[in-house]
Amino acid sequence: MILNTKNLAALFEEQLNSWEQAGSNYEALAKVLVKEVTVDGFPFKVQFNPARIVSSAAKVDAKSISERKCFLCKENRPAIQKGLEYINNENTENPYTVLINPFPIFPKHLTIPLLDHTLQLISGRFDAMLNLAKELPGYTLFYNGPKCGASAPDHFHFQAGNKGFLTIESELQNMELEPISQTNNTRVSLVKGVFSGLLLLDSNSPFEANEIFEKILTVLPVKEQEAEPMINILSWYATSGVYEGRYITLIYLRDKHRPSHYFAQDDANILLSPASVDLGGVLITPLEKDFNKISEREIKEIMDEILISESDTKAIVNKIKTVL
Ligand SMILES: [Zn+2]
């Protein structure tokens, strides 16, 4: 079956009824505890979500990855897990499959792998992210880089969650922007505030947005032994508000995969492995002690540590200006 709004609604209904694990995790999600914490004027939500321990504590080093069966490959997925096909740019050989994520953060949470078992690298595939955002107007798409929260760094995939959940979607219009470049269709800006190194690319042309994205990618620093810059990406197609009719993309430039709080052996320990959802304003804590403990100070420390510094941001913005 192909991806469309009707088929997706039917898939949710069918999977939550027939697949016990998914059904009970979605049911449990409705009862998770949430608290709000404002940091530098930005409203974060903290979600205590025990089922996400699978992802937050996931071992993503090369050895662990090579020793496990890939859970995004069709042959290894549970027989009960069904999907919808999405063909991007007429690539029928290697379509995407839209799956219900059985370990949800969002009330509607999708995982969207490519059919082929192929590395998590965004170059050449960002156009699919924009096209999927248009195809799924009720959802925000996200991409976690291989060293930035992807729990399957060996199998290319996006995820998506229903709109109205990540606080940045509505907060964006209140955040100060510093223009970087502008064409008739596309604007690139630096978003000021709690997230250092956050770029906004908003466009009414997915074609041009993709071209500009690829150019930006060429000037972002790549760490030794890594295949792409450390980034998380959110994309959505705005159907209302000040950005109505535009493709919105947020690119978070990362410095670290996991913050020192993650590794701390004492009271400072917080099991929080930040990825796109956390950077979108919803922090996931699988342990109750962390949910109770985390406050403005810890969130600020985590954000400052995992995102690039202000001086690195300035240098990158200057490089971006030379290619746009
Ligand atoms: Zn795979």
C-alpha cells in the first residue's frame, strides 16, 4: 500500500489493535508525566518515558552495531509490523517504508527507513525529507545523524511525529533571527536564543531548499573518522501561521553526541541522550530520578555542551555566506 493520509490513519488503527507491544506502549504514552521548564525564555517540556530506555541507552558503537540484527531491515522486522510505501523522485528500486514506531514519544510517531540497508548519511537524501514533509502535512519530520542520536546509524531512516508536540514549532515565530542569505524563494537565518548553532532554512521551493542545504553541508566541519557533520534536522511544511505555505527546516549544529551528565557517576548523572526531539523542545528522560531532578540549570548545561559554541557558529555563518 502507498502512503496517503487515509492509508496512514488505517495503518495506525490496524497496528495498535493487532500489535500488542505497540498498542500497550501507545496506551502507556497517554499516561506519561510531563513537566515544563523555561530556559532562556524557551519553553521546554520534559517527558518521563520509561519505554524509551531502549533508545536512550542504545549502544551505537561500530562493534555493537555489527553484532546485532538491523531492526529496520525488512527481513528482521516483526512479521506483525506493516508499512506504507513512499517512492521519492521515481526511485522505485529503493522506496521508503512508513512504519509505526513501537516505542513512541509522540502520540503519532513514525519511522521511515529506506528499503536498502544503507548508511545514515543525509547528503543526496534531504529532498526526500522535504517531499515527505509535504506528503505528511500533519507531521514534523526529523533526521538524527549517525553520531547524533540515530539508534540505527547503519540503516538510513527519517522519523516523524505529529505536529503540535515539539515546542519549537510554535515558538519559532517568537525567536530572533539573524539573516544569513536570501533569494526570492528561500531565506537562511541564524536562530538566536538557547540553541547555539541553530540554522533556519525556510523556502517555498523544495528544489531550491535542497540545493541550498547541500551547499551548506559542504562547509560544515566534519570530525575525524566521521562521514558527515554532526547534525540534527527538523523539517515541516507549514499549513498555517506566519510561515504558511513554506518548507521549514531547522539544522542543529552539534559538537557532542552525549553530554557529560550522561556519563557522570554521581548525583550529576542524567540518562538523557539528546537528539532531534530534545532539540525540538521535548526532553526525554527514561528514568524517574532524572525527570524529578532536571531543571533549568541542567538543561542549559546540556544544550551548551552538545551544540557548537557561539564563536564556532560565527565562523560557520561566515563560511556559509561564501557559498550562498
Ligand atoms: Zn538494515
